[in-house]
Amino acid sequence: MNQQDGFHVAVVGATGAVGQQMIQTLVNEKFPISKLTLLSSARSAGKRVEVNGQEITIEEAKPESFEGVDIALFSAGGGVSKELAPEAVKRGAIVVDNTSAFRMDADKPLVVPEVNELDLHQHNGIIANPNCSTIQMVVALEPIRQKYGLKKVIVSTYQAVSGAGASAVEELIEQTKSILNNETIEPQILPVKSDNNHYQIAFNAIPQIDKFQDNGYTFEEMKMINETKKIMHLPELQVSATCVRLPVAVGHSESVYFEIEAGDVSANDIKALLKDAPGVVLQDDPENQIYPMPANCVGKNDVFVGRIRKDIDEDRGFHMWVVSDNLLKGAAWNSVQIAERLVKLGLVK
Ligand SMILES: NC(=O)c1ccc[n+]([C@@H]2O[C@H](COP(=O)([O-])OP(=O)(O)OC[C@H]3O[C@@H](n4cnc5c(N)ncnc54)[C@H](OP(=O)(O)O)[C@@H]3O)[C@@H](O)[C@H]2O)c1
């Protein structure tokens, strides 16, 4: 391929849980690529990977790595983004960043294409990709907001271990084997690698994702609260979240309670709306036991919604169950989708 055939794309964190999915998604979506640069830390530099029949050597991410890069997809942790994303921008690249480094910066758009694609026009070189659990929720809520208005959201999550990286998936698998073999376990990664205590995830549920803040909420919960308001342009929206880690490898599930502004709306009205909503697949047929489950969403780009029902007491309140592949719509697919829209909107130089 030569330069005219597409863009020079860099993936930072190419060996990680998200980075690997990004590479696969770029290939699956036939993103126009003239050159693909794969970057990691010094630990993985020199490893070779095959992408679409071509062997590519992984390089250590450094400021100079971004010379000539048009689009850089970052998912190597917040520290790496803070250090290297401005270096990439300085060299003319547009950055789509998967970490929480820039999400709440007023001058950086936080984008879910189905919700606020037009915010891309305000970019100053860096576009933030929201938190995985936030993305799938706002894709399901946005059509409801547009038609009926939105007053309040209370979400409880049931999150997969891959949200904590490739090493957390390894920990779940090894721990499960050890427990089944009556061997002792030594949790080292979950709930948060850098926190003081580590707990068993196999056959368990851990009500902590990311570190606790002074207000008693975890950082993951505050991400859901603050990011939802920013993406939906609803600073007054009442949002609360409880985030829980489950022994599921891939696929986040969420129980979402929401209250709308409009009256006289039925559960069937909400179902009819979501049936045709962009990025949403409605799976809601209780009589036939049809509802979304993580095992069925792995490898798919969509957000699956079911169990839609009216609250027993609150006429404007509804409940729904929202499931998506956290590594795809929650990360890689949303990033590649942003890159596609940037190209379509003529925002890549
Ligand atoms: N997993 C999810 O569902 C999800 C969703 C949205 C956003 N994110 C965010 O995306 C980021 C990565 O997540 P992950 O789940 O893919 O983690 P991961 O599986 O642990 O992978 C981390 C990646 O970052 C690279 N890396 C680490 N330190 C580096 C450095 N100093 N310089 C360059 N590369 C470095 C690693 O390379 P080596 O192989 O060299 O170690 C690896 O490729 C995190 O900030 C996370 O919060 C994750």
C-alpha cells in the first residue's frame, strides 16, 4: 500500500487487551491504512505480530514514533497518554485516547458517535474515548432522551474482568483452575492492581472498580456519573452508579433505572424506540426468555438492550438491562468508529 491508499495509523498499547482488539477492528472494518505502526513499552518491543498477512514488529513508544503518523489510537494507560499524546499532536497526528487522561478536559471532546458525533468538530488534536461502561449506557439512553427527555439515571454494573486488562483475564482463568483443583490462590491484580488489597474474583463479586474517592464512590462510578453528563450535554441530569466486577471474561452488563420528563409513555413505546436506534439491538421477549447476556455479545459491535419495563411505583421511571462487548463498543470499536467519522467529516489532515 502507498500513502495515497490511506492513513498512517499508530496503535499505542498494541499488545494489550484493548490494543489487540483495535488492530483486529481496523482490519475488520477495512479502515484505509497506508502504514500501521504498533507501539508498546520496552517490555514487548521487538515482538512480531501478523496483521492481515503482514508481519509487523512492535516498537517502543517514544515521541519520535509519531513522525508522519496521521491517526494515533492510544490505550496504554493514562500516564503514557499524558506524556505521549501531546507529542503525537505536535507532530501532526490526531489522537483518539482510550484512557481517562483527558476525558473531563473542557477543551477535549468526549465522543460516542451515536450520541455526540458533532463534538468532533471542536477537537484540538485529542479526542477522548469514554469509559467502557459509560459508552454502552449512553448509546441506549440517547434515543430516549431525544424523544422523551431524561431526568434521572441510576445504574448498577456487572463488569467483565477484561475491563482491567489482559492480566486480569489471566488471573480469573488461573484462579478458577486453582480453586477447582483445591489449590491455594494469591490474588494480585483485582480489584485494582495498585491498591492495597487484592481479592478473589473467581466465584465471587467485587463491589470495587478503580480506587475509592473521598465521597465514598469509586473512580469508575464517578467516571460514569461525570462522563454521562458531558457526552449527553446534560449537566443537570441526576446520575448515580454502583460498579461491580464479576467473574466474566468479556462483556459488561448494566441494570439501568431511568426517569423521563414526558408522561403517558409505556414500556412498549420505549421498546419501539430502541428497536430502530443506531447501534442498538433490542432483545426483549420475556415470554420466550429472550434478553441480552454477555456470552452472546462477545465479538459484536452493538449494544444489546432488553428487560425493558415500567417501574412499579414511578410512572415516569423505567428499568432496562444493557449488555455490550467492553473491548469493542466499550473501547476498540468506539475508537475506530471515531476515526472513521473524523475521516468522513474531513477532519484528518
Ligand atoms: N479493557 C477495557 O475494557 C478498557 C476499556 C476502555 C479503556 N481502557 C483503557 O485502555 C488502557 C489499556 O487497557 P488494557 O485493558 O488494554 O490494558 P492491558 O491489557 O494491561 O495493556 C496495556 C498496554 O499498554 C502498554 N504499555 C504499558 N506501559 C507502557 C508504556 N510505558 N509505554 C508504552 N506502552 C505501554 C502495554 O505494553 P507491554 O506489552 O509492553 O506491557 C500494553 O500494550 C487503560 O488506560 C484502560 O483504562 C480499557
